[in-house]
Amino acid sequence: MATKIRLARGGTKKRPHYSIVLSDSRMPRDGRFLEKLGTYDPMLAKDDEKRVVMNLDRVKELLALGAQPTDRIARFLESAGVLPKKARSNPKAAVPGKAMAERAAKKAAKAAE
């Protein structure tokens, strides 16, 4: 059985709250899960220690047994020091959009005068 460590959404509309769960990879996002491993509250500040709460010992055991974390969970584990940092590439992140490029060109032309 292929297992995944993933987020299961709870909360109300526009007030999300997630549970970090171990589930069979064939189950739906909010469906049946095998074990609850922690919580994630995106409404809290990024530096709040209660934003991401996980049972790291259990997560390490499950990773050793072959459980695969999703992308978001992998980021949480990287910040907790459980997984090594992964190099990510997004070369278009720094490229300004069309409107911003036009504004920057106008500003540069105005500064040149």
C-alpha cells in the first residue's frame, strides 16, 4: 500500500485549517486517513510556532518506512530540518509583468530626461 503524508482540509469557507495526515494514496484529500500527525493553520502569522505542529518522531519513522510527503509537507519538513533542502528553480519569478515593465520603462525614460 502506497502511503502519503498530506494535508486534509477542514475549517469553514475562507477560514482554512488543515490536518497533517497519513493516508493511502488512493484516498481523496479529505477522505479516510490512517493516522493524524499534526496540524497546519495558515491563518496564523508565519513566525508563530503554532502555525505548523507535527509529531516529528512519528513522521521520521513513516518516512523511513517509505511514506511519501506531498510538496507542501516536504517544505514543512525542510524547515523543521527533517529533510535536506531541495534546490528549486523558478526563473520567471523575478521577471516583471507587462504592466510593470511598461511603468518601469516610463520611469526610466523620465529619469533620463
